[in-house]
Amino acid sequence: MRKKSNSINYFLLGAGKPFSGKNPAMLNSLNDHTRIIDWQINTAYSLRKNIKISLVIGYERKLIQRVIKKVNIIVNKKWENNSAI
């Protein structure tokens, strides 16, 4: 019999180009010390302790991989041909 897990998988989608500018929107700052992606990650962790967060990236993936370290990264190599909707 499989043991039930209380953990949850949480996916953040951030593979596409930003609507304006060149930098990935998730790296923009909300204030002097918090980026959008950090706020999303911290909020998810505060709501549930047993959580696995995965971030789907594509556009500017090397930059994002250098600065985001506390979640699982999934690279969508076909990000230019896919839509979030």
C-alpha cells in the first residue's frame, strides 16, 4: 500500500518573455528588498510547510538559474512556441 503524502506540488510559470522590457518580470522588485518571485515563493512557504515549489522557466533561463536557488527549476526549451494559457 502506498503511503499518503501531505506534501503539495506548487508550480510557478515564468517561461515567457515579459510584456514590456527585456528582463524577466519575476525578477522585478516589489520594493527595495523583495523581487516578485521571492514574494511568491515566500508566500507559498508561509501557507504550507510541506511544499515542493517548481519554477518553469525558458526566456533568460541562465540569468534566472543564477539568481533563484531555493526552488526546483524546470526548463521549458520550447517556451517560444508555448503559451501559458
